[in-house]
Amino acid sequence: MSELTECDRPPVFQPGDKVRAGRAVRNDGSFPGKAIGDPLIGPGEVGYVRAIGTFLQRHVIYEVDFLYRGLVVGMRANELELIEAADP
């Protein structure tokens, strides 16, 4: 029997949800145009979930648009806090 992954459960957030970053996020090498370790988002910054994807078929990644920063960053659920759910 295989171990359950994040992908085996429904997503925590939905496109359109307003979310807050729970901690600082640095480039892990996957963000183009920035060096590894460069800060991307600070704790408390607000954005909107644009899309939901997966990484290695194990982790759910939320594409979050931080409008005021002009950045779209992939984040995991444990890095985000819901501010306001999108209208259904």
C-alpha cells in the first residue's frame, strides 16, 4: 500500500482565493531571472491563487499572483493562509 500524498486530497485553496504568505519565500532555483536564494515574497504579502498544479505527483503547488509585487510564485499550502475565499 502506498503512502498518501497531498495530491490524494482535495486542494486547500481554489483559484480566485485571496491568500497571505505565512513566511518569506526565496528562490529555490525555479524562478527565472533571480539568483538562487534571492527573496521573492515577504511574510504577510497578499496575493490571489491563479491556478493549481502538482510537483512530482506528490505535492500540490498553488500559482499565486502577488499583484502589488508583479510576481507570480508557486507555493505550497503550508506557506499560505486564506484571507478570503473566491465566490463559487
